[in-house]
Amino acid sequence: MSENTAGAPVARTPRPFRQFIVKVHGRCNLACRYCYLYEGPDHTWRTRPAAAPAEVLARTADRVAEHARAHALSTVSLVLHGGEPLLAGADTLARFTDDVRARVPAGCAVQATVQTNATLLTHARMTVLARHGIRVGISLDGGRPAHNARRVDHAGRPSWPAAARGARLVAEHFPRSYAGVLTVVDPTSDPVDTYESLLALGPPALDLLLPHANWSAPPPHGGEARYGAWLCRVFDRWWSAGRRETRVRLFEECLALLLGLPAATESLGLQPFDAVVVETDGSIEQVDSLKSAYEGAAATGLDVFRHGFDRALAHPGIAARQAGPAALADRCRACPLLTVCGGGHYAHRYRAGHGFRNPSVYCADLQHFIQHVAGRLAGGARSTGRTRSTRPVVPASFEGGTP
């Protein structure tokens, strides 16, 4: 039994998948120096097709429709992913999205997003994506060249000039197609400067991600809750702005959870996880973040040609992520922040020889951040005489990916 499944409890009532992450292209035109996918312990990408063949995409569309019909889903999220998905061509992305929409049952809306590094975005490609109702999420490390120094191409050249052009193209000419920006937290950068530099790119939403690390491969700048302190600085800048400059998914969902409201994110809370991945060869896998733990951590042994997505719901690793507190370490279940923290990101709990039934390697950071947000929320309620915050909390308009 693999470390991913050892001791994993089975959820009694599986929650159907609602987010389908499809690897339309398995290679990237960049060689980011910190990329856990191509520089990490899992090398399964090397043996898979660079681009998903037409038969894989067609069968995936069938399986998404089958799952939507079986569970009477009113909405599914289709995330076109990679690698760099635009290497497959905008027309391929459009055809596949149209195919999925044509096959799902009437009344089921398909919300499509492509997650890109923005370097290949052109007016012509954006026109195709916008025409076919595909929104664009952009992965950046910040809004300045210095922030993106580690995001280089395979020849070591900086990606920022092309990425900046792509981001501004979307913001200025296709704002209705702009889903937002994903950024990995770098505690060595100035938090407020990073946030404000991203605001200059006009994102309607911002996703701040902790770097994928675990107890056996700790974060590079851990200790003294440095990541949590970084998030607190950005939160204070965002909270004190006097108006909503952009939605920050992590902040809004933390606030929602503190108020006892439902929120769905990989990083916080106890909501059952409902995302699944289809690789370029048709393999059905768990999310890519698990690949930061060890080779094969995301594997299920299933594929779209022989198996429906319901089979993946029964996989022990996926069941564990839908089991709520039962899948958590004893220390997490006894923590007063349990319903807000939820044990943190699943991939960040891994320890070699002990699997994933551990607190997050970012436990101290999450505690620092959540307690800080709770204090600001309580202070706001006292200052207004209200017992609940009136700051609006909205669901994410785009889902996470590989930045």
C-alpha cells in the first residue's frame, strides 16, 4: 500500500467531482527554477505524450458528461492545464471546450478556464478564447521583472517581458475573460510591494499560494512563521484599502470560515475536495500538488478509456480528502482552529514513512495568519458595533493550478 493511501478512511458518501483539470499539453515553454512539477521528485511526465491526442480529449469529454449526468450536476468547472496549455493551440482548447459543452446534459453549465504563464497570449489567441467563453488565469510571481527572475525559458532568458504583455493584453482588451492571477508566496519579497505590483495588472481576483513543501522537503524559508507573517502584511493592506481592489481568495475564504460560512479551497476548511485530473495519456489522477511528495503520489491506476470518474471517487487517496476530520492527525482534530484551518493543504502534510496523516508543514504559519485575520475581524465588528462582518465574501472565480 502506498504512503498516499495508508490508513486512509473512506468517506461514506462521496462528493462528485465538479472540477475537471485536463492536461491538454504536458510540456512547458518555461523552466521555472522552483517548479515542483518538472524539477520535483515525480518524473512521470517524461513518459507521457507532450500533447493530449484527440482520442484522449474526446473520451475525456464523454467521461465528464457521464459524471455530470449521473450526479445531476448543474455546473462543472473545466480547467485547461499543462505544462503550458497554449502550446496545444487556442483552437484545440476551443474545440475541446465546445465538445464538453455539447456532451454534458442540458442545464449543466461548463465554466472553462485556461491556466497560463501568459507568455504565448496574443490578440488572435485571446479572440478565440473569448469567443468560446474560456476565461484566462495567469501565473506570475509578482508584477515586476525582479519578482519573476526565477521564471525563465529553457535558454535561461527572462519570461517577464512576454508575460507582462500577455497580462496587460487580457486586462486592457479582454477584461471579461480575465479570471485572475495565481502567485506563489515568496517571504523574501516585500509583501505589500508584491501585492501592489499585481494590482497594477488589474486582476479581478488573486490567489496566493504557499509553495508546495512538506516535512521531508521543508519550505526554503521556513521558521518563525515567515510565510504567515507575509500573508498578514498583505491582508492588512487589502483589508484597510477602504474598497475592494480585488478579490483575494485565501482572505475571503478565511473570513467566511471564521464567520461559520461555507468555503471551498484546498488550503483551508473541511469542505470535501472535488477536483480530478486527466493527464495527456488519459490517466485519471489526483491533483498535481501531490507530485511534490514522491513519485506516483497522484496516481490512481485509472484512465478515461476503461474507467468512469466514479471509480476515482472510491480511490483511498481521494476518499481521504473527502473524509473531513477523520483523515486528519490527532493534533489537528484537537486544535481550536480545526474548522478554519482544516489541516491545511493535503500535500503539505506529507512526511516520508508516515504518509499524509500529519499537521501541515505550514502549521505555525496558518495559525499565525488565521489568528491575525480573526483579530482584525473582531476589531472591525467592535468598531462598527456589529457582531458579524458585512464585508462581502464571494466564491472563487477561478481554480488553482500550477504556477
